Amino acid sequence: MASRWEEEISLCGDGSAADKVGHIHVRIRELPMADGVHASTGCQLWSASIVLAGELLRRPHLVEGRRVVEVGAGCGLAGIAAACLARECVITDGDEEAVRNLEHNLRVNESLFRRGADGTSDGRCSQVSARTLRWEEAIKAPWGAEERAEVILASDVIYGHWGDTLAQAMLCMLAPGGLIVLIASEDRRSGVHSFKDVLGEAGFRVAETKLVVPLGGFRLFECRERLPGELAEQPPVVERTELEHSGHVANPPVPHEVGQSPLPADAWVTPDVRPAAASAGAAATPGKASEGSVWQVVGGAMNLKGIIVRNGTAGSLSAYMGRLAHGAIIEEVERTAERLRYQKIEGKGPGDGWVSFLSGRGAKLLKLVDAQEAVS
């Protein structure tokens, strides 16, 4: 059986007098081999869920006092954050292994959504639960009025061409006047067009925000029924850049089994690698290589198998080519905001391909090094 690992994510609200949560520490267990190749993607913590969790704490009105359902929850970070404010929270995933892991994560974080501002239990969220939910089943058997959600949350669930299925399922689960909040990484939103089309045809207004944060580029979608008199056209995309404050800190994972070693601490900080355009407050320009740049692989030490290499920039939709060993030296060919195409200089693994700057939970996978020192 694969070793289970646990890490701590620190989240904070907006720091205002009205901030009802403040600074919290969420313990998340995941399966280290859950990379979309060897196990369910739902057993890995993805960066979009970290960003969504932070968004909910900084904008508590989205979920406060409401019945919240998270779909495709994976490790459940966003749902746990919502439970700190919601009246009721149901955290779901279609994979049974992921749901078992979800149940564990709820148990170890129970004090967060049971506590009051002074640290005592006040039963703030009266019901928090995990369950298996497959979207097709929700479409076949729409939820009854008492079961429907006032808010539905989702993160990184439209990376494939099933956006229409997801939207239909959400419509069968959402209460009248309810809100859908979905976030997707820039390179994991293949199904967004069909998702928006289905909601638009159902009379929903889809507000889209382009986010640039230290963990990368994301799209935030806030969807609700159109009000009387609102135009049928969807509003223009809004851009928001937050490069100085991420709202979270990912601490090194703690081995769940004896005899395992965590990654070096310096591999678990927000990387100093930011595309030049993003540093200036705009989205990065894909395809611009830094000629002669040499990188070292600093990720992949946890499972001793290195980091994933794919043949393109579409994440799990691009073909898996193997793993590039921890410590390998590579030369940059081109890059996007989140990925690097390389030629290998030394080390084990594919000779070329695409790798990510960050892991799904925000860990730095690559480090820029001096070319002469790297090969000396």
C-alpha cells in the first residue's frame, strides 16, 4: 500500500475587524503517488484548491451561514475552509479512495469548523460530511429541495471535455438563487466553454476573473441566475493580480509512516521563478525562452521517482513520458506561465519534454542554476 503523507496548509482571512476565521492551519493527507498516472488525481492536493480556500476566507460572505457542497473535492481543502463559515457542508468526490481520504482529513481538522472565535466549540457548522457523488447520478436523479445546495464549490474539475456534464449536474443540485464558485488553473480548463454554454442557456450569469497569484495563473467563475433586466451577454473578464500575498503557506509534508524523509525545506516555498510579464502585473507571454537558462530538478525527492514529464502543456491531457530524476540538470527551450520545455544535460529521465515549475500543492520543482557550475 502506498505511503500516506500529511502536510499543513496555513490560510488567512482578510485581516479586517470582520474577519471571523483569522489564521488557520489545515492538515491535509494525500497519497504521494496520486499524480493522475498511478492513482486518482483526487488523492493529490492541487494548487487551485489552495487558491479557492484562500478566496473563501478572504470573502466569507460567499459561504457564510449557507448549505455548501463541494464537488470533485479531492483532498477537501476548499470544503474544509468553507466549513469554518458555513451552516452545513457536504464534501464530495466521485472516487471512493478519495472519499476515504476525505473522511480522514475531516476528522483531523474537526476542531477548525467546531470552534468559536475564542477557540471553544460553538457548533458553528452543525453538519460536515463526506460522500461519494458521481455527476451522472445527480443528473439522472436531481436532488430534492431540502438537499439542494445554496453554494456549490469546485476546483480544477474541468481539465477534460466534460464541462457540460458538470454544469448539468450542478443545475440538478443547486437551490433557487444559489451560487456556483469554480476555479481552474489556466492550463486545466479544457471544458470551460461547454460549462459556460450550459449555464448560459439555463439563464445564468457567469462572472469570470483572471487571477495571477504566486501559485500561478487561474480562472475564477462565479455563477448565479440572471436578475430581471440583466443582459443575456456574459460580463467581460476581470483581471486581478496578487503576487505579493498568496494567502497561504504550504509547510513541508510530514511522513505518515516511520522511515520516510520529508523534502528539504527550501523545496517547499513559493518559487522565485516568475515570468517577467507576470511580475509586472500582467499574464506571462507563453513561448518566450530565456536563451541558455539552465535548471536543476529540486522536486521529486519524496517518492524518489522524480517529477512528471509530459509531451505538451495540457497537464494530464498531455501524454505521460516518464519521470525526470531529482537533481537532473536541464536546459530551457521554451516556457509558458506554468511549464518549461527542456533538453536534458545530465541525470536520469526523458531527454526532452515539458515539466512544471510547481507541484499541484505549490512546491518548487525547478531551480535556476549557473550553467558552468551545474555541469562542472
